[in-house]
Amino acid sequence: MPDRPTLRPETVAVSAGRPPRIPDAPMNEPVTFASAFVAGGPTEYARYGNPSWTALEDALGALEGGTCSTFASGMAAVSAVLSLVPHGGTVVVPRHAYQGTLALLDTEAGTGRFDVRRVDIADADAVEAALPGAAMVWLESPTNPALEIADIPRLAATARAAGVLSAVDSTFASPLLQRPLELGADIVVHSATKLIAGHSDVVLGAVVTGEDELTDRIRSHRSLHGAIPGPMEAFLALRGLRTLSVRLERAEANARELARRLTDAPGVLEVRDPGFGTVLGMVLADAAAGDRVMDRVRLWIPATSLGGVESTLERRRRWATEAPSIPEGLIRLSVGIEHVEDLADDLLAALG
């Protein structure tokens, strides 16, 4: 029998993580609500595994080219990865990144758990200069909310040569646009709450690793710290993953068109567009201008999350913990799958 052809990622997102093809079996892995399992198998207790997780982990692992471990939230996934840093070690991190990640890093640094070196992640020379003596480099690409791009292949190669673990938060890209393990990274992190689940109804995280030793350590952390995903959340995230390709295709097309129109829009000083993905940034004159847009939109939803089918926006410096180098008037736009003309009309009307 000929070998099965290698499937494209869009097909893997639909086909991976399904139950065995047995007559009258369900096409999708059912939700398994169980706190304990009959003894004698590899799981026995629900803190160590669940068939609903396994299906999602199989699919995400196949997409990323590694072994996936799911978590109760994106922050639980981040915490598990940072647990790999030895006590007193140094982590090289972007100056702009997800606030939760930076807050956790600063908290741990304040206790002496490890040191933090902040860098401009888009400046590969600066990142490489910060690597000597580090234990881990944390790459976020595109960054949140500045939308900077890291040279993942170059930085991952340099880190590996220096004996430094490289972890990439690829939430904004998803496995369909960027696969960091293939680019040389050691670890991939996702807030599956965002594009992967895609419907603003799930909180869930994922870590994908390419080496068994890292997977064992990540899963040990999950079990010991209890940061396990709920079976319903895993089921919903896998259901969302099935349509990621078509959602992404529509939302990306909308984002590129909106970036083009915003370039000449009244009051917009700068459009930040990484050139891929569904998140844009537009910089207005000041906080007041940004807040006026937030108040005036009718279709766009003011919200702090992103990656859903609906379009959302947020002035990021409304958070006191946002980096002071982020402009007061920066609005992050998470572009959804609505008709682009309606999105443009609402946004341009709000801009005046």
C-alpha cells in the first residue's frame, strides 16, 4: 500500500485528533467528564490526562511538528515554560510583549527567582548581544501590542549555539502562519483562547516542544501545579481549530484591506501592520483621540482579548502596566470575519 501523502496544514487542522475510524463511532472525540478512570491504564486520575485533551494535543502537535501539552490558560502555559529556567538564571525578553508574561517575569525577578534582560526583539543584533550567560530567550512575534517581528531562524540558531533555550509565543500568528519549531526554536507557546479556539468562549493555553525531555518537564509541571484544562474547554478549542483556516483567510484579507484604508484616514498618524495575521495597530494623536474612537464605534467591540470571529479594538495604554514606550494613542485592532466594508465604514466614521 502506498504511503499516505503529507497533508497540508489546513487539512491537518481538520483531520488530526479524531477518534479511530470504526463503524458507528463518533467522528469527533466526545467530551469526557471524569475525575478518575478505571485503574490499570496510563492515566487513572484526571489530573494526568483526559481523552478530550489528547485529541486537541494531537491536532496542535501535528500542526506545529512537535508534542503538545495543553493548559488551563495561556498564562499557565507561560508559567510552565518559565519553570524550565534554573533558579538564578537569566531570561532575555522583549521590551514589548503580552502584559501577563512581563508581569510574571518581573514578579519572579523581584523574588530573585531569575534575572530579566529586556531587548528590542526586532533588533537581532541587540538580542544576540544579550544572550551570553542567559538560560532562555523569550521571543514573541508579532509582539503585543507593538507588532514587532523577530528573526526567529537567526535568533533560535544563535541561542542553540550558545546553549540557550528559545521559546516563541506564536499566539498572533497561529500554527497556520508560523511554525517556530521548524524555524529552529525549542518551544512554542499559544494562548489557545485567541485564534485557535476563535470564538471568545474559551480560556486555554498550549505548549509544543520538539524534545521528549522538555515535554516530560512541562507535563510534570502541569500535573504538580494542577494547571490542567477542562475537558469542555479542550473540546471547544478543537472545534474552533477545525475552522481556523477559513477564519484566518477571511480575517487576514480584512486586515490587509483595513491597513490600506487606514493609511490615509483622518487622525491616523501611523498604521502598524506586520504583513500577516489578523492584528493591526493604529496610532492616533493622544489618549483622548483614542478614547473617542472607542466610544464612537458601533460594530467594533471594545475589548481586551483578540483572535475571535468578531472585530475588537482597545487603546492599550489605558492599562497602567503597559510599557511607557507604547504610544498613548495606539489602538490595537483584532480584525474579525465580518464584511470588510462594514468594518471600514464603522471605523472611519468613528475616526471622523
